[in-house]
Amino acid sequence: MLKRLIARLYWTLSRWTLTAEGTPTRPTILIGAPHTSNWDFLLMLAIAWRLDIEVHWLGKSSLFRGWRGPIMRGLGGIPVDRADPARVVADVVAQVHSGSVFGLVITPDGTRGGNEYWKSGFYRIARETGMPVTLGFVDRTTMTTGLGPTIDLTGDIPADMDRIRAFYADKAGVRPERRTEPRLREEKPTSDS
């Protein structure tokens, strides 16, 4: 209740406009892109709290050390131990089977720009868990942020990524110069000759 109140106040005072094609009705991977600024995190929380979506997000384990740990977990954070990434998928699968509706927020373009490819973890987790992908966005050019469509991935990586690229084609992020084109390394053609 307090989170929704905070979010309503934020959206009343904010220069940003919230738009949503709908809220997820089952567990979903919630893509946060373009991820070009630390402000994206606050916008993600404001979106989730206003639309009453339980969110979890993945963060490097160092963010959860010391006094920050309880705060980050309280905001939905899940520490990722890079030495044991399979545990994250197992935890997500267990939550899916528990029946709770939530959004697992992943920023596949990495740490605020400068990458040639998106990280494919969101794709692997969605395929392994059967979760759809909801396209969350930030677009400074229109000062809009929110949720786009929810799509089921087919396993045809180039075709799925074409759909994702089409949606993000006109989304610039908070810092447009840091935007990374939605492309996975796995889309690169391999030469067998």
C-alpha cells in the first residue's frame, strides 16, 4: 500500500509519463532497456509500484554486502554469484512453480552502455522457465516509460530478436548516446567452411 502511494505521488510530480500495454498476469521476464543511467532503477521501481507488480531484479553480489543487503533485498534484489549462475535459474523456476505472479527485471544491455551485444541471460532464463518476456522501456525523446508487449520466445533467436529490435528501435533511454542495439552474440552467423 505504501509503495503504491509513493508511486502515485511520484507519477503526479514527475515529468515522465507512464504508459503500459497491460500488466503481466503470469510470471514474466521484465526487460529494462535501454539501460543507460542509474535513474532507470528508480523508474523501474516507480513503474512496478504504480502498476502493483511484484518485481525481483538481479544484481552483482557486491551490492548486497553490509548495510545495503537488507535494503536491496527489500527492493526485490536477488544477489548473483557469478561463480554459480545456475542457482539463479533454479530459484526462478521454484518461484514460477509456487504460483506467484512477478516480474524478474533484467537489463540485458549490461551496465549502462558501451556494449556491442546484449547479454543473453534473459533469453536463456525465459526459455528454461517457460516465462514470457515483457518489454519495459525508457525513452527520453518522448519522456515516456513503461511496459510494452509481453511476448513468448520461440527459440528462433534471430526472429525473436527482430521482434524485440522493432519495439526498441525508437526508444532512446535516459542517455541516448549510451544505447546498445538489441542484438545477441548468438545471432552472429557461424562459418563452418
